[in-house]
Amino acid sequence: MDRPRGYVRWIGVIAAALAVGGMAASALAADAGQACRQGIQALQQRDLNRALAGFDQAVRLDPSQPRFRGLRGTAWICKGEIAKGIADLSAAIRMNPDDAGIGYQPWLSVRLSDQAQQHGRQQVARMLHDRPAMNRYGADADFLRRWAARRFAGEGIGPPIIWDPTPPLHSDAEHLAPTNDEPGAILVERFYTDGPKRGAERSFEELWAGAIYELHNIGYAKHYVWLNDQAARGRVSKAAFVAGILRYELQAAQQTRAFYVNLYLPWVEKKKLGSDPSLWFADWWPDPNRVLQQFTDRSAYPWRPYARQHDWATVRYRWGQGRLAKALSLLRQMRGERGYEAETADVQLWIGRCLLRLGKPDQAVAALSESIRLDPSQSEAYQLRAQAYQRLGAKQKAAADFAKAKETPAVDGTAEEH
């Protein structure tokens, strides 16, 4: 069939129009991004009027971006305009693709046994005893205690979990995944551990925000366990491992943000209190598939601690595969890594284990002696060093170490057996 006259000319006109439209849209997006960056800078400087002006402009230029509305909601809350903040954050959540806060229900219709509910209330009572600032508003904040009790009882999680008063190792709040022998647990830091407030007690809102986040986060424990299992089998790269954990943590953050909008902020408005929306991830709107791109500093979250978890899984995988030289090479890299000084004794123990299996007992003695110097309580280090001394013909030293190993409680029973 012949094309109508003028067909090619009109196609060219349409293509040119589309190109101009695309450039215009691109320019608008760039202008919106610039306005948003100006708003963020002003927000960081606590210039809230200028921050709102920047976010308003970004929303006008590109009303489809949930991030712009979410950040404007953050600024409104900082300014004390809670209702406007709720409206913006609610809209941003609805607009955000696959946001775990869409349709979020803080109260689930799960039937909990009397025993589970009693367990949940006991854990909350222990948490408030150990973190007294969380009880600041007493019965006025009963909705927080009731919600937390149901989560400790297993609602939305599975098996009941416990409160652990131990300070977290790597952040202000953490959770421990359940195992066959131990229930899951959440941990929340009571004090500031660095900065100008170091040693001061963290606030009611900071403590509750951390606890509520981890009570959502532990619901993804089976996914974290699966990722660790894949790492232990050598089936996932370090970057994919860290990205996988981060994606689940983002979902927990989105649920925490929805809790904030649905429950906490209305209470704040009623009580005429202030709030820090950044504690509740109100200013965090990344694409889950590209979220790791935001974190380029490998000495900070999420690379620390998750990259280290992958390292340990890789060491054990290589050990199990008999790839001892590869395991030893990674361990030596781990030994010098800043921020993990507390693990140096364990790293040295594993170095000694590898060297012993590689037939280098003299080097193994040096590594294990350093491990013992750093942590004299490791029975396995004495056991392995005794085996190294045996191979070197140092019978008295070997006997002394074997005796010391019997006096020291075993940790994981993974020393070599002969």
C-alpha cells in the first residue's frame, strides 16, 4: 500500500515535537532536582521556610516524584505543622512504587494465645525497665506498649521474640534472628556512643523509633538467614549480599515510616509534641533496586557490618572446600580492616587454623599466640596451638596448652581433631 503524500514530512514533524517535549521534560526534571537539593541543604541548616520553598518548587515542577512530597512532609513536621506533614507523607507513600507502607495495618487481626500475649507484655515491661526513658509519657503512650507487646508475642513475625538488654554491636538498634535453639531478639542502645552527646541517654522518641524499626525488621529474619546460607555456600557475591540485606531493611524502614504516619504522628499532634521525622525514615525514598548506589563508603553502613558477615561466610565456605590458601588470603585482609578490632582474636585464630592445616606449625604458633594474647578465654586457640607444638616436637608446651584448653570453656568446638 502506498503511503499518503506528506507522510514522511509529518513523521519528521512529530519526531521533532517529541524530541523537544523530551528535552523540556528533562529540563523540568533537572530543575525539580535542583530545587529539591536546595531544599535539603536548607533543611540541614534548619532554615525551614527556605526548605519548604525548595520542596514546593520541586513538587510543582515534577508532581510525580514521591520523594519531593516526602521531603516536604519532613519539613512541615520539623516546623510543627503535623497535619500538613501527615498529608504529604501519606501521599508520598501511596505514590512510591512497591512501598511496603502502602495499605500498612499496624494492628493485625492475628489471634494470639493468652500465653503469647503474656510473654509480649513481659518483654515490654523488661524493655521499659532497662530503657526507662521509653516510659516517659506513661499511660499516654500506651498504644506503643500494646503494639510492641503484640510484636514480641509474634504478631507479623512468627514465633515470639525477646527483649535483649545488651547494647548493640554495630548500630543504635539491631535484632538477632531466631535459631533452632534460641528465640529472636531485639536490642536498642540506651546511650549515645559518639558525638557531642556521647554518654547521654537517648530520648523517648529515639528509643521507640529504634525498637519499632527492629520489631518490623525481625519480620524479615528468614530472608536474612537465607542470604547468609547462600553466602555460606558461595552462591552470592559480597555486593549482592549487602544489596539483598539492604533491600529488606528498606522494606522494614518503609513499614516503620507508615507506622509513624498512621499512629505516632497523630499522637504527637494530639499531645502537641515535637518530632524528628528522620528517625522514622521520612526523608529516605530510594529505589530499592538501586539503593546500594547511595552508599559508596565501604567503611560505613551497610557495608559495615554486612560485608564483614559475607567475609566470614566466605572464609568458612573456602575452609569447607579445602581452599585454604584462598581462605588465608581473605583472613589476612580482614585482620587489618579498621572498625573490626574486636574481632582480631577470632581472625588470628582462623589464620592459625589455616596455617596448621597447610603444614606450617611454626607460623600457626605465632598466629595463635597473638589470638591468645588478645583473648585468653578461647579454649580452641590453646587446643590448636597445642597441636602445632606437637608437630614441632615441643611436648611440654603442647601438654601445657592441652591442659589450659581443658580449663577454658569451649566456644564453638571447631578445633581440628586428630
